[in-house]
Amino acid sequence: MLAMVFLAGCGGGNGSDESGSAPANTGSAPASTIPGAGQYPPAASANPTYIGTYAAVAGNNVVPVYFESGNSPTYNSNIPYIDVQICVPGTSQCVRVDHVQVDSGSTGLRIMKSALNGLTLPLQANTSGAQISECMAYATSEVWGPVARSDVYVGGEFGGNQTLQVIDDSDSASVPASCSSQGALTDTTSSFGGKGIIGINQLFSDGGSYYACTGTGCSQLDSSPVTVTNPVAGFAQDNNGVSIQIQPISDLGATSASGQLIFGINTASNNRIAGAAILYTDKNGDLSVNTGTRTMPGFIDSGTASYFFPDDGSIPICSDNRNWYCPPSPISVNVDVIAGDASVDRPSSYRLSSYDSISADMEVAPTGESGSVFNDGASWYVLGLPFYINRRVYGSIQQSDSDPMYYAF
């Protein structure tokens, strides 16, 4: 059986850390515009001729996505990874960090302190000189550490002097109880399932809790002078959204899989959305999903390793892994994805296989889990990582907290 973990982003090629100099930044900073009603395209149903399946593209705004086997002692299957280069702002002092999780369900860049290989980034403080630290909670875990600034390079994209969180629970005794009570501290590569995470959902700002820390302790802030923001919004170009796609795979998974993360929407010939359904979300970046028998809130999230939806009795549950779905043979599941204001919907279908039938050496497999994704008893429908298999999904990114947000696929 495949072993998976997921982050359920708050709405988790092999490489090695490499020191290096910053690549030349040749990008300009044009305004981010999308054809349509003003800056944003109108909500729309999909064109009947629109295909939207996986088709590899090339360009400086394209980053390869890779996966790891379920047998990996450190990393996790069904989690997309990319490489990110982090530099001290305005310098050539850099480190390349591999195995950074791609999470379309959260906001912000977070890197393990151990992955920085001694690179010293400028930590942020308030006017009194107290260090600003953040507690960021995920579905069942949290990360803690200071807020810093860095220059960020992802593929051919550059974002200067960006805020990020340095994950550092090395002095776990100093983590405030109001943070540690939110879930298990994940302060190592193996416990986190990666050397960092790049949260690229639609929101401009993250939803973490911020603290002012001195030698005597940390005090939670009602408002912070600095916050961790969406790294894509800080790019010089291609900063208005992203799309993710994963190559087609077998119903029983793939021992080798790859995908692509493409920056920008309608900013280049390789990121056009003409013909796709455009579904605007609510203020939290959420949609609704109708299963044919009920409608519930939902979201699309590459950081959730499987589909996640409440058990309604229509799909058998595994006898020995009771949170997982085990249909007797692979099935097609039909859902209707609905805009936040219910003005537009997108009928969609995906494949679902028995969790018990997936071998541990698979890197990607179409599995699903039952229950409450946030362990709070609420019903959510999460279209997780497998939803991107043979499907290109676009998500806009706010340039400020008041901007509207949409998905397109």
C-alpha cells in the first residue's frame, strides 16, 4: 500500500542543496493584466471544444515538478516538489533548495533552516527591535520560525526582497503554547515531508499567527508590521497566477511521474486560458462541489495528497485502512465544481482507485480518503493532488488582499 501524508493547505528528480551565485535577472516588471472585464476575465463556462488535458509546454516561466516513491524514508508520494534558489537580498550569496513542496492550498514560502546550509537571511523585527516569528497551522500540524527576507529565484522567475518563514523549531521549548497546541511541530525534513513549501494559492497574504519575540518570550500580535506573502505576487513578471499539470498515469499509479508548474495567466503564449471554465471563488478562495446528492464547500489543493470527501456509502471503505476508499476496481467519480457565487459550474470527472491496490513504490496514484479534512467534523470536498493528473488547472493570485480570485480549468 502507498504511504501518504498531506498538508491540506489551510483553506505538505532527487537533488541536493547547492550553494551558488544568483542568476542574472533580466525580467522587467510589467503590469499584470488579463484580458476581460477590466483586469479580470468574466466568469464563464467551458467552451465545448476546450480540452484542457496535459500538454507539456516550454518557457522561462515553466518549472519541472517531480515526485518521490512511497518507499522513500524522507519524502512522500503524491506530493509535488520543485527546486527554489534563495539568496541574501541584493547579493550573490545563495543556496539552491530541492524538495520544496508545491502547495496550491496555502500562501507563502517557508524553508527549513537546515536547508539553508548556513545562509544568513535578514530577520524581521518590529520598531522595538523584537523579532517577528510566525506560527503557521496546517490541517494536523504546524510550523514555527522567524520571518526573514530573501531574493527568490524559481526557474526563470525572480522576486526581490521577498518575505519568507524560516522553519526552526530547534528550541521547541520556546514555542508559545498558543502555537504548539495547534498540532504537531514539524521541524525536520522527514516530519514535514520536504525541505520547505511554496504556498501559491490565490491569496496575497497568509493566515498565520504572528508574534513579537525577545529573550524573555513571545507575545502574539493583533497585527504584524510584516507578513509572509504569496511569492508569485512578488515576481517581476508572470505574477498574476499559476497553473499546474501532471502527466497521464495508470489507474494503479506510476513509479515515475512528472509535471509542470507554469507561472502567469495570459502573460505568454504558453499560459493562455481561452476556452476554460472560469470560476470565481468566495473571499477565502473556496468553491462548492456537488456530488449529485449534496453540495459542500471545497477547494483544489496540490498540497493534499489525495481526494478527500465525506463517506456517503456509495464507495466502499477499505476494511484494513478505514479512512481510505477501496472500490473493487478503479471507477470514475463525477462532480460538479461550482463558483463561489454559484454563477458558473464546471462538471468534472476523475478516476479513483482502491488504496489497498496501490503498491508502495508508486510516486503518484489516484486515491481518496474519507472523513473531515480538518478533523473538525465539517464536510469539505478537497480535489487534491490527483485532480491535476492529465488536467491543467489555473489559479489566479491576488496582487492585494482585496482582489477577486478564480480557478480556470
